[in-house]
Amino acid sequence: MFKHVKQLQYTVRVAEPNPGLANLLLEQFGGPQGELAAACRYFTQGLGDDDPGRKDMLLDIATEELSHLEIIGTLVGMLNKGAKGELAEGTENEAELYRSMTANGNDSHITSLLYGGGPALTNSAGVPWTAAYIDTIGEPTADLRSNIAAEARAKIIYERLINVTDDPGVKDALAFLMTREAAHQMSFEKALQSIRNNFPPGKLPPVEEYTNKYYNMSQGGEVRGSWNSDKHFEYVEDPQPAVDGGDGLADVKLSSTQKTLLKAMAKRTESDPATDSLTGAELGMGKKKV
């Protein structure tokens, strides 16, 4: 059961309308790293988790992300207040109104025209929100790692948004949201570490023969570190196909009928290396058949 509290989780103060900035903030409203995506990601994980502590944490954070969605949506609405009234009432000269909405090359005119200045479930480029942003897979050790990365990405987006505005109230609210991303990241890391057998993810063990091998798959500029050190890995300097000792060729067992049909198809579609027909591209270049 949900109960909405009319006051925001954090007080929002906006110095003046700024449709362009409002449009950029939509990235955290309806974008892949935004608050709606985060809320849905953690709700789906929490509802399916059987561990009481993890379930409680996930639902708490999911609910907080909805409160952050409310903060971002409120910021977008307040930053669009001036354009919203001017557009609705037609009080400004047409050219001036259009110029104010497209100042500095932003796309805020799309937000204003299509959504009346309100927060839209799109990212800052106008791409609609999609459930494809939710990457819950139902395995806590994998989902928690994904959550840690998601919070890190969201924090970076907030940093970038803070850097493009000089509005002190907006900066203040964005700094709060950015900080909460770091707090959630820590909670997810602690939750992951509380699972004693958290690596590798899942139940099945890796194939032992390949678990601690590092294959040097690109030649030139090799750098050695803990990620490929002899302490943690068997470093294979020049891996040759196939590392399993086979010939590296694909093979499938077919019935005699299937083999016959495949041979017939190969014969029908085989290429002739001696053919050198004049192509349309060559005709376009003015070449003629010899």
C-alpha cells in the first residue's frame, strides 16, 4: 500500500524559468539512468526476493527513487513555468516565443509543444521511456552488481547536470539526488557482501580448466596488472585456436538425408571464382564491359 505525502523529500527552489535546462533534466525523469527506471528495477527485484533484509532494502530504495522522480518532475515543471503560460495564452510575439524555447540550441520546444511544459516520460532527446531499461534477472548476486553500476551511472549524469546550470536552487536539489545515488550504491555493495558465496554469480561452478586463465587476445601495447597478473591468472601470451585442444572448426552430426539436402543446396548456390561481371557501381563510374 502506498500513501502519498504532499511535501517533497527535499525542498526545491528554482531561481527562474529555464526551458532548456528543464529539457536536460528529463534525462533523469524518463531516461535509462533516471529515477523511474531505478524505481522499477528495484521494485521488481524486491518483490521477487525471498531474503527479508534484502527485500526490505530494495523496496525502501525503490520507494525513495519514486520520491526522487517527484523531485525531478517538479524541477522540470517549475523550469517550464514561464514558457508554459506564454505558450498557452499566446501573450508573446510568435518569433520571440519560439526563440525563447529554442535558445542555445536546445530541444525544449518539443517538451513545451507536446507536453505543455510538464515532465514527459522521455529522455532529454525525446526518446520515450521503455521497460527495456529494466535489467532485473532474478539472481541477487547479478542484480546487486547491476544496481551498483546503475547508481554509479546515475551519479555521473547528476554531476553533468550540476555542471550545466548556475541556478543555486537547482544545483542544491541535484546535489542531494547525486548524493543519494552514492548512498544507495553503498547499500547495494553491503548487501552483496552479505551474501557469503556471491562470486561467481549463480549456482553452477565455472569450468576449472578455464577459470584462472587470461588470454592475451590483442597484440601490441600489453599492460600487466592485477587483472592479468601471474598471481591471479595463468597468462597465455599467444593463445591459439582452439584453446580446448580441438581444431577450432564447427561440427554438427547430420542424418544422411540432411547431408544430401545440404550438398544439393551448396551445389546450387556455389560461387564461380572465374566470374567477373560488370556491376551497377562500375557502370555508374563509366566503365564498360571488355
